Amino acid sequence: MSQPLSYVPNRVPIVGALKAGCAGCSMHELCLPMGLDTADIERLDRIIGRRRRIARDETLYRMGDPFKNLYAIRFGHFKTYQVNPAGEQQVTGFQMGGELLGMDAISADTHHCDAVALEDSEVCEIPFSRLEDLLGHMPTLLHHFHRIMSQEITREQNVMLLLGNMRAEQQFAAFLVNLASRYAARGYSPTSFQLRMSREDIGNYLGLTIESISRLLSRFKKRELLLVDKREVQIVDPVRLKALAAGTEVCLPM
Amino acid sequence: MSQPLSYVPNRVPIVGALKAGCAGCSMHELCLPMGLDTADIERLDRIIGRRRRIARDETLYRMGDPFKNLYAIRFGHFKTYQVNPAGEQQVTGFQMGGELLGMDAISADTHHCDAVALEDSEVCEIPFSRLEDLLGHMPTLLHHFHRIMSQEITREQNVMLLLGNMRAEQQFAAFLVNLASRYAARGYSPTSFQLRMSREDIGNYLGLTIESISRLLSRFKKRELLLVDKREVQIVDPVRLKALAAGTEVCLPM
DNA sequence: CGCGGAATTGAAAATACTCAAAATTAGTGG
DNA sequence: CCACTAATTTTGAGTATTTTCAATTCCGCG
């Protein structure tokens, strides 16, 4: 599923085999270089910094860190969370391969959240000032970058929708449907995947307690919407799950 | 408080008095032209489309409308809301003078929410494709635009924080503190202002019912945090209100 | 003056939370 | 590979906050 974790020197073309840089990255169709021609990918490659391995539970950046780079996830999963004045965490998102981390930091040149790897992961460092220079000369990339930022805004609006007026059961269904669609976009099964995050993280993200998440999983299991084994989830009835997420159907307790 | 509503022909310089365009707009220190020199403001002015008056309760754009323009609010207030598959509304934000509307539409060339004026308002149309062309030639503006988009991401993350792990009372306090700080940034009193939105809109935004908002207002009034008269709010104890919003203090019912 | 939308208030109901305990799983070292 | 410990998850019972439903009241406006 994810790539082997053995160390391979970065950015060194392996003759006749893998290309280095964006062109050789399995995420290039989803990530920043999406839709660029070979020459433009080349230009983008030249500004991209080193690749970084982030082991599970390690922090990529912290709230308050000075903003230097965006990070493109090559493989692995991350969570981002903010800490409020009272010291409580709020998970603001889960990110996976092909997604960009750090866009919230542009506004104040300072990171606004912590980003922690949920499993051993790898990211590309994208020095933002160099990227911005490049954007001035590459209209296609500029537009695509704006789309990505806009997508992030849209994503968060959807979370607001979710947090603001869905009941627990609907929220959780929507969460699963969202994960499924993102795996589908990456060529993975949308009906069978691993939850990379703990029940606690899910609960925190959805504004629910860990107990509620646990109960919802049990309920969905009993209603034969899902098969659940530890963190492995199999969606048995995607249609009904989507209906639940849309609010067209309900799934009462017991 | 807001500018007079009488009609004045747009973009016609009044000799020896007001300048037309961004330089003459009271919001230019908060809006897109922030930090630009006179020559650059001039360039920006040239691509900005007409000004539009939007009467109270009128819609600036709707979900699904093709995306052509961003809108800078010259004066007035707006709300944006999405409609979920079940037909329920979710207010995703309240916007005021100097703020930009429509950035969520870039990602899919289609508006993702409705924007409705909460009072008689005026916006500048900013044709996005022309803006993007200009951004390629104005690094300062480019960077500033990215800051604005990033700020929108940050703003929404803060709402997630609010919706995700605050109790009603804390949410509502945070909402008021947020409004206060935005009015302060605009040179208005941060302790005395009008709520431009209905209790229903506030409740919808915060994921609470209208009844809950009403009870919270009564409670805050009784605890001498606020004076409330219809939509006019006066913050009597800003320190305690902030403490409430931060979660450092509580304010129980009765 | 009276109508209608908006806001307030009260009482009952429901959803999700808290606390507690048990069960399961993951991690560690022998 | 197994045993042990720590962490995570599940489940139950009682509680609390917020919602729902209903009845008024308030206010703007014709």
C-alpha cells in the first residue's frame, strides 16, 4: 500500500527506472505539479527542497514555528491540530499523500497548528518564497496553486457544515464517506481501508468523545453498514452510509 | 457608522475631493491594495470591475453560479451559507467591509455557497482571471493575496475549534469577541456595536438553536457581561467575556 | 390598530457526555 | 514466541447540556 521504508538516496535518478523529482512521484497527478508539462515540472523540481522522512508520532512543524516551507505529502498520513488558550487540542484535519501542508501559515509567517505523522511518512519541502517567485512566471502553476488553496477553504467549510448541524451519527458517516472518496481518488479501495488515526483523534476532529465514536462504530457494525476489526474498516453498505451522511436516512441506537 | 446610501456615480473622480478607485476607498488598508504603492494601486484599479450595490436580503451569488469574480466589500455586511443535501442551511461566515468574498469558488470554478447581504451594502467586482494575470506581474500583490487566502483558512480553522470543543456559552462569547476585534480593526468601537444578523443566523453559524442564543443573551445580560437592546450590543465586561471565550472562566445558567 | 416575523421563556425530551470498569490491543523485553 | 505492562477501546449507567415543542411577548410596519 505505502512504499517501502528502506532508505533510497533522494533525487538521484535511477537510470532506466524511476525518475527523481515530481515526475517520478506517485502523487504527481494530485499534487502541485498536476497538469504541468515536462518542462514546467522540471522548473518546479529545481526549487523543491529535500525530502524528509517523518516517523510515526513525530512532529513536522509546531504552532508558532516560523513559516518557511509548505510540505507535500509523498506517502503516509498526518494530522493537524490547534491548541486553544485553555490547552485543549482540536484536530483540524487529516492529510494524506498528494495533499499540501502548511498553507494556514502564509497569513502570519508562523504556523498555526501542529502537524504530526500518523505513520511513517515522507514529505517534500517546498520553500514558499521560491515557490512564490516561480508562481510569478508560471501562470498554470499559479492557477493550480490557487485552486489548491481554495480547495482547502472548501474542505474546511464542509467540516463546518459537519460540525455545525449534523448529529453524531451523521457526522461520523460523513467522515467515513470523505475518507473513502479520498482513497478512491488515490486508486485505493474506497470500501476497505485502515483508519490511520485513533478513535480519540476522530472524536476530537468531529467534536465527539472517544466513547461516542466507539458506540457509533458498534452501532454501524450491528446495523451491517460496516465490518470493523481494530482500525481496519470495510464498508459493507456504501449506499446506506452515504444516505446517512447526506441525512436522507437515520440509524437509531440499539 | 456606514457610509451614506445615497447614489454617487462610481469611479468618477470628484475634483479636489475624493479619489475614485482603491485609493479613495475607506477599506484600502484592509483590503487587497493593502501595502501597495500608488503606482501599483493604479494598476490594480484598472482591472477592477464595476461597483455593485446589494440591497439587504439580496443575493450576491448563489451556490452553483459560475465563478467569474471575487468581491471586495466596500461597506455593509454579508453572510455566506451552504445548503447540505438534506436541504438544511449552514451559515459558514459573516463578512464585513474590507473582506473578500468568493475565494472558495476558485477550486471548482463554481460558487460553493450563497452570499446574501445583511444590510444595504456595496462590493467591488474583481474579475479573477484578470487579477491572476496581474498577480503574475506584481509580487507584492501576489504575496498579499496569498496571505488573504491563508487568513481565510485560518479563520475557518478557528471556527472548527469553536464548533468542535466549546460549550454553547463559550462559543457565543468567542463569537462576540471575534466581532469586537474585527470592528476594532475597522476603527469602530469594540464594545458597542450592532448585530447585523438575526439570532437565527448566529445560532445556525454556531451550531446552536435560536432559543439557545436567546437564553445565552439573557444569561450574559443577567451576569452583567453585556447590555442588549434588540440587536444593539454593548460589552460591559470585555475582560470577563474574553476569559469566557478562552475557557478560563465559566458562566453557568440561572 | 393589528398583523406577522422575530425573540424570549418555560417545561419536557433527547442526545451526547462523564465517570467507571472491563476488555482488548500494542509495545517491550526476556 | 511468550509474558507483561501500558495504552486504547468498548461497554454500561447516570448526568448534563442543549434541543424540541409550545406559548407568549415584543417590535416594526402597513
